[in-house]
Amino acid sequence: MKIKTYFISLLVLLISFSNLYPQGSEPEKQPEPEIQAQTKSPDQTTIQKFLSEMMTRTSITGLFGENGGQHIFESGTKYPNLSGIKAGSRITYNREFQYGGIGIKHWWEGWEFGLEYRTTFKNQRAGEGRDEDFFLGSVSRERGTKIDFPNLSFNDTPYTFTGTQNFADGRGKLKMKDDRISLQARKYFGTANPDPRKPGSGVYISAGAHYTFFKYYLYDVTQWIATAPVTYGPIGIGLSYSNSTWELPVGIGYRYSDGTWIFEAGLAGNVWYSHFRDYHYQRNLNFIGDSSGYGIEANLGAGYALPSWLFYVKLTEHRLYGEGSFKTQGGINRDDIISNYSGMYRNYLSTKQFSLEFQVSHFL
């Protein structure tokens, strides 16, 4: 009886399912959703093509370099100062440091545009600093003009005053931080090509702008003073000096490339402007001023190019010579405080330095 009931129930179930669809038909399959092809608009295609072409004319560079040389701040007069003394002062800041940086270049139809950033990353030792105070006499010379256009002369020395006699001399350790941003454009002529992987040779002209900010600390100073008896001994921290400089170079150069080896040489003249602050801790006295002048920058470079890489070595000689004025602020003794209200004082700034730099560039 139970088996009969089971078969009757199964038969009723099969009939019920068969009535859901017409005889000989199968369940209709649900249409699969259509996959619509993603089409790009003309604007998107144009932008992507433009960006792709830009990338093929662009390189990114990592660089590392060693810098050497001096930056010198000088002031003085052969006329009596507030104390009735004919005197001057010279502070020498060594520029011996390592640096690193990054750059990017882009070229187009004979033009090359570059942006580079160099930094010491942090304060680092920069050799020795020196703070001299000296008497000026009848045999003393003041030669402030280093680049003399009317007489077509160039005096390549960072020193302005000679024939002097020191009455105070302080020497100490230096630490400093230096940051530099450079923007440059070149136009190539002849068969020279801004892409160093392409053979050719010819002259180029260049122009650009450099901004440099550096700050020094002179510490662990030992000072000698020509008193009776002579005063000699450590005085601790001596001074801090910060400087912001803008340069506008314009120059000419030559490039040769056989597609693998690249050689370059360039020479540029520039005009520059600096704003500085020189703070003397022992006297609580600031010298705050501005200077400007002319400069020269010369470089030699050689490189080896692969399809996607360029290895390049560059030697640069850099000169800045100029003059300006400063005013004093602060002070402890009577003469220093009176100097705050005595107007402006003349000063000379000179920088004579070099750098040896290694660059590795990747072509995008």
C-alpha cells in the first residue's frame, strides 16, 4: 500500500511539472547581459597620445656631487670708523660638502628644458671658518671690482682687502646646509640634438635661473686678540650666517655625440642678487644687507649612453663677485648700539667654488 501511494504521488508531481511548459518546449534561457565595448572619446585618445609622446622625450636624473671652495664676506674702510680706527673685517666660509639631488629634462624640436634640485639633506661639516678683523693703513689696497667690463679685466680672487694687519683672528669648525634649485633652457643648432642618444654636433645657447639658500654655523671657536697682554682662548659659538641668492645665467656651449659617447663644454655669464644675515653671538649683533654683481660659470662634461640610460660626469667652476650694503641691528657695547643708527655700511661678497658631479639618467 505504501509503494502504491509513493508511485501515485510521483506521477502527480511529474504531471504538474509537465503542465508548466508547452509540450516539446524547454525552459527559455534568460538572455545574457551584453558586454558593451568601451570606446574612447576622441579627446581621451588625443590626450593619451600627447602624454605618450611627451614621455618619449623626457628623462629623470639622480645625481651626487662633491663641492669645494670658499664664500667670503668682507667690509671695511680706510676712513676712521666710530672708534676712530681705519679697519675692516673678513669672514671666510669654506664650501666643502657633499650633496645629492634629482632632475628632470624634456626636449622638443631642438629645445631642452631642465629642472634640478640639489641639497646637502642636513647640516654637515664644511671644513674650517675664520673671522678676521684688521687695521687698514696707507699701504692697504681695496680692490672690489673683480670683473671689470670697461677695462676688459678679470681678477679671479675672492679677497678684496690686501696689505692689512690683523688685530683679531677667530678660527672654528663649520657646519652648514645648502639647497639649490635650477631651471635651464637650451636651444641646439647644427646637427646637435637635445636627445644625447642621437648622433650630432653643434653649438647651443642657454639661459636659466638658479636659487640657492645656505646657512652656516661657526662653533668651537678659538680667538686671538692683540691686546696687552694678548688674549687667546676658546669662546664657543661664534656666528651664524644665512644667504639667499638669485642668479640669472646666459651662455653658450658645444655638444658632440656619436650616439654612445657624449662630450659637452659650456660658458655662461650671469647677474646675481643676495640677501644675507650675519649674526655674531658674542656681540649679539646682526649684519643684515643685500649685495649684487656678476658671475661666471664654466663646465665640462662627458657621458655614456645606452638605449634607456645615460651615465654622465660633470665638472663645474663657479664664480660670483659683487658688493652691496648692510645695516646693524642689536649689539651689547656702546659702539655697536650706536651703529644701528649710523646708516648703511659697504660690503663685498665673493664666492669661488667648484663641483664634481656624477649623474645617472633614465629615459622614460
